[in-house]
Amino acid sequence: MPQNKNPPKTTSEEEKVYLLKIKEYLATTGLPVEIAENESGAAIIMPLAPTGPTAEAPLMIQIKKQVVANLDLESGQESPTMISAIFMVHLPFTVKASALADTVLLMNFINSTFPVTGFDVEMGELKPKFKYTLLNSVDHIDKTVILSVVGIIMYAMDLFLTHIRNVAEGKSKFQDTIQQLIPPQEG
């Protein structure tokens, strides 16, 4: 019997406290929000819309506590402990191998023009995703920042999910999609 090389990760009680605080903030959106356990530990799961294509791609948020480098060597202080809030959306389709180059070009274009970057393809499985990591102080999680990040991710999915799907499934080419996203300038 093969052994699992990657045992399930656990979420510390402190990380769960941060998840509960973020869940409380997200409850103000009116969308259902839950905390679920998966192989990566505990995560917040919420739909990005009640219906439509975006509803097929729920947002997952995980918290990881970590020590970061103290670059102020003169301060003599220890390296600070921070939390990473990892926002992830697994897009609900796969990329055809023949459409991979165009899909990556489109994602790179979007990432270079949109305020929050994060579109990517897991190359081994050709699965597209959106991932954004917010490094935050352990002392305070700002509600406005969390809701702003989620709002920008919702906006990105509304704007780009259908375009990415069409290119990934080979229904559209990169150049055609760019022309749809950026209409020609007149005069």
C-alpha cells in the first residue's frame, strides 16, 4: 500500500482565530461563508457570486503564520512574525495543451495590467488558478483591506473568467481576446 508522502497539514489555533475574524468580515458581503478542513489545513470557502460563471469558482482563503526576515539589522530586534492570508480561486476548467501558450499570454497580459496579479496555470495538470498572498501583521487584520482584496478578486473574475475559459478551451485566440478587451482607439 503506497504511503502518502505529504501528510495533511494542520491549522494552529492561532491561525483558526484569524480565519474566524476574516469569516466575520466576509459575512458582511451577504454571500455564504464557511470554514472547511482540507489536505492543506483549514480554509474559508465562499462563492464569488450567487449565480453565473463566477459562482462555479469559489474563493478559498488560508492563513499561514510565518517568521519573516528583519531587514533592519541596526534595530537588534528579532525577526517579526507575520501571517500570510492566501487567497486562491481554482478556475472551473482545464487548459487544452494546444491552447496553453495563448492562455499563458492572456494571463500574463491581465497580470501586467490589473492592480492585483495572480492568474497562473499549474503546468503539470494544466489547471488555471488565481492566487494572491497578503502579508499581514499578527496584531491586526484590517477589515477594509480584506474586503478590498476580495472585491478586486470578484471584479477580476467578472471581467476575465469567460475570456480565460474561451482561450483555455481553444474557442478563442489570444490576439482575438485582446482585441475584445482593448477596443481600437479612434482618432
